[in-house]
Amino acid sequence: MKKRKSTLPFAGTKEQEAQLMTVIDEHRGDPGALMPVMQKAQDIYGYLPMEVQSMIAKGLGTSIEKVYGVATFYSQFALTPKGRYTISVCLGTACYVKGAQKLVDAITKSLGIGPDECTEDGLFSLEACRCIGACGLAPVMTINDEVYGRLTEKDIDGILAKYKA
Amino acid sequence: MDMVKVKINGIDVEVPKGSTILEAARYLGIEIPTLCYMKEINEIGACRICVVEVKGAKSLVTACVYPVAEGMEINTNSKKVQDARRMTLELILSTHNRSCLSCVRSGTCELQRLCQEFGVENESRFDGEKCDVTTDDSAIHMVRDNTKCILCRRCVAACAEQKVAVIGVNDRGFDTHIGCTFDVALNEVPCVSCGQCIVNCPTGALTEKDDTDKVTAALNDPSKHVIVQTAPSIRVTLGECFDMPIGSNVTGKMVAALRRLGFDKVFDTDFAADLTIMEEAAEFIDRVKNGGKLPIITSCSPGWIKYCEYYYPEMLENLSSCKSPQQMFGAITKTWYAKKMGIDPKDIFVVGIMPCTAKKFEVARDDESASGYPDVDVALTTRELGRMISRAHINFKALPDEAFDNPLGDSTGAGTIFGATGGVMEAALRTAAEWLEEKPLDNVDFKEVRGTDTIKEAVYKVAGMDVKVAVTSGLKGAHELMERVKNGETFHFIEVMGCPGGCVNGGGQPIQSATTRSFVDLKAKRAAALYEADADMPLRKSHENPAIKMVYEEFLDKPGSHTAHHVLHTSYVDRSKDVIR
Ligand code: SF4
Ligand code: SF4
Ligand code: SF4
Ligand code: FES
């Protein structure tokens, strides 16, 4: 699948930038620096928006297209930020059969975000995940470390409301 | 050299150790088909069209990257090999927009040729989903049609070789496609319009933006006086569009063809190359004598200019303020010539036939309209001219040789060699040295700056001064040289051409296959024809061109005059901030 890109404005801080620059300085001149620097940048910012990829490219003297190519090749890199609460809906076989897609649709309807997107207030992000091993509870979703099972789309608004409070 | 003995298709041969199977086979005259391979710049073993059988190997190996070893037995043509290649082609075709009937690359397409050779008749065997990334026509000079892309990555390598690297491979698996960062359009990134990606593409995925319709419309508009000018290099490349050997000089036939296409005047950019030398040599001498910015750097190559504006804005002051020959030609045509002929410049339509896609960008630049109208209306590549000639059903090879019109068809050998790397430098030195020493040169050949090395350097003693010059072509060389200048190395005069080898290898030149580009010295062969033409010319110094003398007498006064500045010089802009990078 093509990677979804964030449409939210970049909100990086001076501190984050300073941290990234330190990382880049540590790796300067090392030909294999790109992946580790990108990984650390993602740890700092939570994702790799254009502004961050541009800083990496300039810092390492490579092109931003190269950075982007790597970012879209490896699934570990994200182009969208994570919200304070990450909602993961299991789309493993068992959950899928039990209607997990309907949960995703309900969340999209309620929050206005699709998979790999983050709400504008930064509160929620949504992702689809593979089987988390809780098939007995299918369909399952997690919000950060909280697990919710045997869900129907009617449960969604109630659960989300708890986090909005 | 260490040699190894191998057997290819049953024939024994000794080849240098470290050769790939592809190279080894060439010693026997055996050609192995390739698609992704470009010698030195793209040796990635990605497409698998070059597979061969190696005795004892578990599976077929890719000949383009697989090194030979002592005693190796190779079969490049077994049934297994042919079946594998056919299968690879069928798989490529499964996502390919097969529209050969009207594709501009039909006839020069490497994929089409292979399909024909391997008798891939069942084109739609694996027909399936198509990639949803399609066309990018945002840039002024080119179009990318991903539905014809075979993901060989040759364009990516070519762009990286130019130190630009604005295109690359995005996403993965079925969604893999060529694009710019964050999939923005090509005109939002610092692409320098050089077209090197196009001449390295095996298929119709990358093409110049075709402007032939604009020219046809002008030719059919009775109110327009349509003038064509031909860049120095295209007379030694145009023949390739009609299957003539690389390095054929077709000046006479080219002129005849242009006349038959209906141009009112067939003039020569070589004239304007001579004009450029007048202004640039004068500018150089002025900077040397009056403490101006040195090194002075040539400004004929719009790909280089755009690169400098994006990547070295701090060097813009070093650029000569001279317009390129194409633009000088248009400027003189719509001012001096228009007045002389009593034609309103608004009714003059100037077409440049150029080796270069960046010329399409150049005609649209600011500060390139001396008469109040754009100096040049349309820049066509050599390929587009070839297309117009074919479309008009002109039998090019059978044409007689004809001569350029006067007066803007007059030129010297100095103008001719502009088409090869080092040519501008040599032409400028011929004039500058003679002016500085105030006596005729004994020898007009400055051989040290000729040849296809990426960077050439020389020191010439001129009027008691050591003039240190450097010449580079291809933007990788420009990058290296600019870094050296920034680090304090002294040069007086630098020539930069955006494409490796100069205009003879420009991004608008006839397409040659990767095999030819990898194993034939295209740049040198084309350049040799220009140097030969120069040696045969009665006049070889720009300032001796009678038409040039006339233009200065009647209009410009002297090089660097007020009028010359207004008509023949331009300005540059720092573009480093207005793009995504
Ligand atoms: S790119 Fe080649 S194979 Fe594809 S349509 Fe054009 S000529 Fe045919
Ligand atoms: S035109 Fe030149 S700079 Fe632009 S994408 Fe092609 S190779 Fe790169
Ligand atoms: S655009 Fe052309 S050169 Fe680039 S990957 Fe596709 S087919 Fe190859
Ligand atoms: S793998 Fe050898 S030419 Fe592509």
C-alpha cells in the first residue's frame, strides 16, 4: 500500500531540532548513517514529516528524495504523527471475519480520520494492525495499552468519549 | 593484466579478470540484452533480462553484474535462457501501457525491440492491475508517464550522477514508482531541466515536452516571419534520427530540410556563439583589468545556470552576464535584424533547434526579451526536429547540401566547437589571447581543454599573465569544481556545461540505446565531427566573422557597450529557497 502522508502542519520544537542535529553530527561522514538517523529522528518526532526529512537530507548531504524513498520502503517509518492515544484495530483474520472493518469505519466516522492519520488536535491516531493474539475476544481494538474486545460499532463513541474527557 | 579462461556458447576466450559475463561475451561479439544496465552508473542487476546459464550454477545468473571465473562455461542463448527472458518481458508488459502505435519512442524503445526479438506475441498474458501513479507534466521541459515505466532506475542513476537526485524510487511492492520526494510535482523540486534522465530512459516513460505543434502553427501563420537557428552540436547528431552513423556531419542536409519545412530564414546559432565570445572575452578582460569577480564562469548552458541558481547561489556573481548563444541570437534577430529588414519584432517568430531540454526553460526566463518580445519563441530538441522532418515525409538522407542564409548564418570554427566540452573555453581563448597580446595567434588549437575528461585544467601564458582555466561538463564535475573554488583555489576562467561531454550529449539529443551508451564513446564520436568541421573552416576566430563585424559596426558599437549590455546580457536569480529539498 502507498504510505499515507500527514496533512497536519509541522509542529516541531527547537529542542527537537537540537536533538536531531546532535544525532546528525554524531553520524556525519558515516556512509551507512541514513537509516539510523531516520530511526532516531522518528524517536524524536514520532514520525518523519517533510521538514524533518529535509533536515536529515541537508545534514547528511543527501537528497530528500533518497530519504523519502527509504521512508516509504520500510514499514517501520511513519509519515503521519501518532496521537496521544493510538487506536489500533486488529484486522487479523478472526477479527476481520467478526466485523473489524466496521469498527474502523465507525472510528473514521466519529473522528474524521482514516488509518495512518491523526486528529488535528493530536489526541487520536488510528492504525490497522495484524493479529494481536486475542482472537477469543474478536473483534479487538487497543487504545494505547488498554484492550477492548467483542466490540460492535455501537461501542465506539462511548469508548472514545472516555479519552476525550 | 590478469586474464581468465572461459567458454561462452562453446567458444574458448580469455578475458581480463574481474570482467562481468556481459563484458566477457562482448570480446566474442556476443551481445547479451540488457534493460536496467548502464555501465558505471547503474549496475544493479534489477531487471533480469540479461540472464544466462552458467554450468554448475543453481539458477540463471544476471550477466551484467556477475563476474567471470576461471573455467566458467556460459550459455547465453539456451532455450532456458530465452524462455526466462520471454517470461520477464511478459511480466513487464503486464503493467505496461502498451501503446506502441503512437508512442514517441516506438522504434527507439528498448523494451519494444526486445519484445519483437523474443517474439513476445502474447502481450496480455499476465494482464492485471495497473499502477495508479500516472503522469507528471508539471515541468516546462519534460513529461513522465509512469504507465510506461519499467522501473529500471536508469533515470534515477542519471539524475544522481548530475548531483541533483530529485527523482527516485518511492513506496514498495506493487506500488513502487518513480517520483519526487513526498510525490510532489517535478516543478516543486530543484530539477535543473537537463534531460539526462530522458536520454537514459529505455522506454517512452520520459519524454521532452513536445512543442512541434507551436512551430507548425507559426509556419502556417502568414503574418509570421519564422526564423530558425540551429545549435552547434545538432548538425553532428541530427543524422542519428535517420539511422545515419554516430558522428555524421549533416549540416547541408539539415539546412535543406529546414528550408523544406517552410522556415523563412535558416540561420545558425554558431553566429551567436561567435557573438557570445565577443562579449564574454571582453567581459573576462574587463574583470581581469578592473578587479572584477573571478573566476568568470561561462553561462551558455541553461542546465548549469539553473543548477547554480539552486545549489550555488553564492557563485551567481561569478557567472558571465552574457546570455546564451540561443538567446543572443533571438535578441539580435528581433532588434538589429528586424530593423534592417523593416519587420516589426512582434511578427518575428524565432525557433531554436537545441541539443537540450533546459533550453525550453531558458526561453521562458525573465530578462530575456531585448526587443520587448521574448528573444526566442520556441526551443525544440534535436529529436523534435527529427520528428517534424519525418512527419513532413522529407527523405532526409537523399537531400542535397544547402547553405545557411545570410547574414546570421555566417560563423567561424570557434562557434562550431561550442557544441563540445571545452569548446567555449577554446573559442574564448582564441579571441581573448589575440586581443590581449595585440597580435595574431600562431596557433589557435588549445588542445589541453579538449576531450571528454570530467575536469580539464590548464595554465596559459597570455600577455605575460598566467591564466588558469578549468573546464568541466556534467554537473557532478561542476559540483566538484565549485567546491574547489569555494575552498580558495584560484582560477581565472571556468567553463561549465550541464551535460557530460557538453551539448553533443545533451538531454535533447537523439536517443541511443544503453548498449551503445555503455560501449561506444558517444560524446567523443560526436565531438570529433565538430573539431573536424572547425579545422576545415576558413575562419576560426570569432572576432574575424564578417557578420559579427557588421553587427558591431551598425548596431552594437563595441563589446560591452551600453547597447550590447541591454541586448546581449542578462541576470540571474537565487532559487535556492523556493523549492522542496
Ligand atoms: S514505451 Fe516502448 S513498449 Fe511502451 S508503448 Fe512506448 S514503444 Fe511501446
Ligand atoms: S531533467 Fe535532469 S535534473 Fe531534472 S529530473 Fe531529469 S536528470 Fe534530474
Ligand atoms: S522512467 Fe524510464 S529510466 Fe526511469 S525507471 Fe522508468 S523506465 Fe527506467
Ligand atoms: S539485470 Fe542485467 S540488465 Fe538488468
